[in-house]
Amino acid sequence: MKEKMILILVFVFAFGLFGCGGETVSGDAEKTEIIVFAAASMSGALEEVAALYMQDNPNAVIIFNFDSSGTLSTQIQERAEADVFISAALREMEQLSEAGLVVEATRVDFLENKTVLVVAPENPKNIKSFQDMAEALLAGDVWMAMGNMDVPVGRYAQEILTYFGLDHEKLATSGVISYGFNVREVAGQVREASVDMGMVYLTDAVEFDLKVVDVATVEMAGRVIYPAAILYGSQNPAAAESFLDFMTGETAMEVFVDWGFSPFR
């Protein structure tokens, strides 16, 4: 069953409770909600960044919806309420841009990730590289997790398989591939040793404490670029712009680097 990963991060820095509107009242202070739709691979880092932002902006409430970039893009196109979108690939941002849902002046490519090969605890199949992965998949004596083709991490994984002359559909038919609906689901399968190995982002390997045995080159999978933008229809565009500025600034970038991201250049 597809597991929707919606994490709601709420920090209250004043007395009282608040409701569910765009702006709410808690005591004498108004609370402004900023709804952020973000790629699942950003969850740990963004929660930390949001906590820092709200220390400086105690009247702000950041609400996150974390899922695959494809799922989030579809939700936004179906008019889900959101202020900011952060994707793990350019394609999904382009889709929203073409649909006229992105405030183009706010769009920024600000982070880069890496696609990595991780192995189950104890590395039972002794996989040490992407080359080992390819040979083991051809031999049919391993089980590997990767993302579906409608999520960025799945497309990056497919490109890596193609680089080694492998067809993911044929491999899936032969029973050596397990799919995940988003990158965190793939990472979870590896951590639980439900599979022998998997392809995830470096940041997820850090968060799930997985052993990385190889890192994909640009030739294998291209660049994993994260764009962000404010969305048309935002209920709080000024607050959204404030958070976007903070998120792409120096303080937040230090957090992202700690989680395995790199500044986009």
C-alpha cells in the first residue's frame, strides 16, 4: 500500500492554541502558516531548517507535505493548497511552470544531491560498487530496491542501469527488483534488509544510516538538482518568500550540507 508521508511540523512560541486557517490567533500574536510541498529526501534537513527559521520568526508555522516530487506535482496541479514547492528534479518543476502554477521570478535551483548505492546491514552479498551491482543483477542472485519510474530517484536509478546495459523492466520481470513509491521507502527496505541493496540519494543514506558503497557519476545519472519556487495561489506569498529566502541562505545551507546536500553551482 502506498504510504503517504505527510509530516506536520508545528512550533508554537506563544501561549494558547491555534486553528487551521492561513492566519490564526494565539494570544495576542497572529500565526501565519506556510505550506511547503517538498521532496521526501529533504525531510530531515528541512525540519531542521524550519526550526531555525521559526526561532527568528516566532509567528510563523511551517506545515510540510513530504512525498515523491511526482506525487506532489500532481497534487498541486489538482489545486492542493500550497505556498512553496521543492522538487528533487527539474522535470516536476517544469511541469508546474508549463501549467502556469509557478511564480517564475521566485524560482531558484539551490541544492544538488547524489545518487548512491547502499547495501543492507552486514552487506550479505558483498556488493562494493555499481559494477558489482550490475553483475549480481545479471546473475539473478540479489534483490535490489529502486524507485518507481514516476519518481525522480527511480529515473536516476534507471539511467544508471542503462549505463551498465541493463533493462529495469526485464530485471523486474526476473524477480530481482523491488520498487518503492518514494526514496524513503527504498531506503527503508535496505535498512530493514528486505533487499540486498538499493539506489537512493546520499542524503537518505545519511538519514537512515546506510552504508554507501558507490556514488554515481554525472555520466551515469546526470545531476540531481533541487529547484524551489513560490506557487501561484499562495495564501501567504510574503511569508513564503521570507522562508524561501532563508532556505536558500547561508545559515540553511550549512544545515543542508550537514545532511549530504551540496550548494548548486
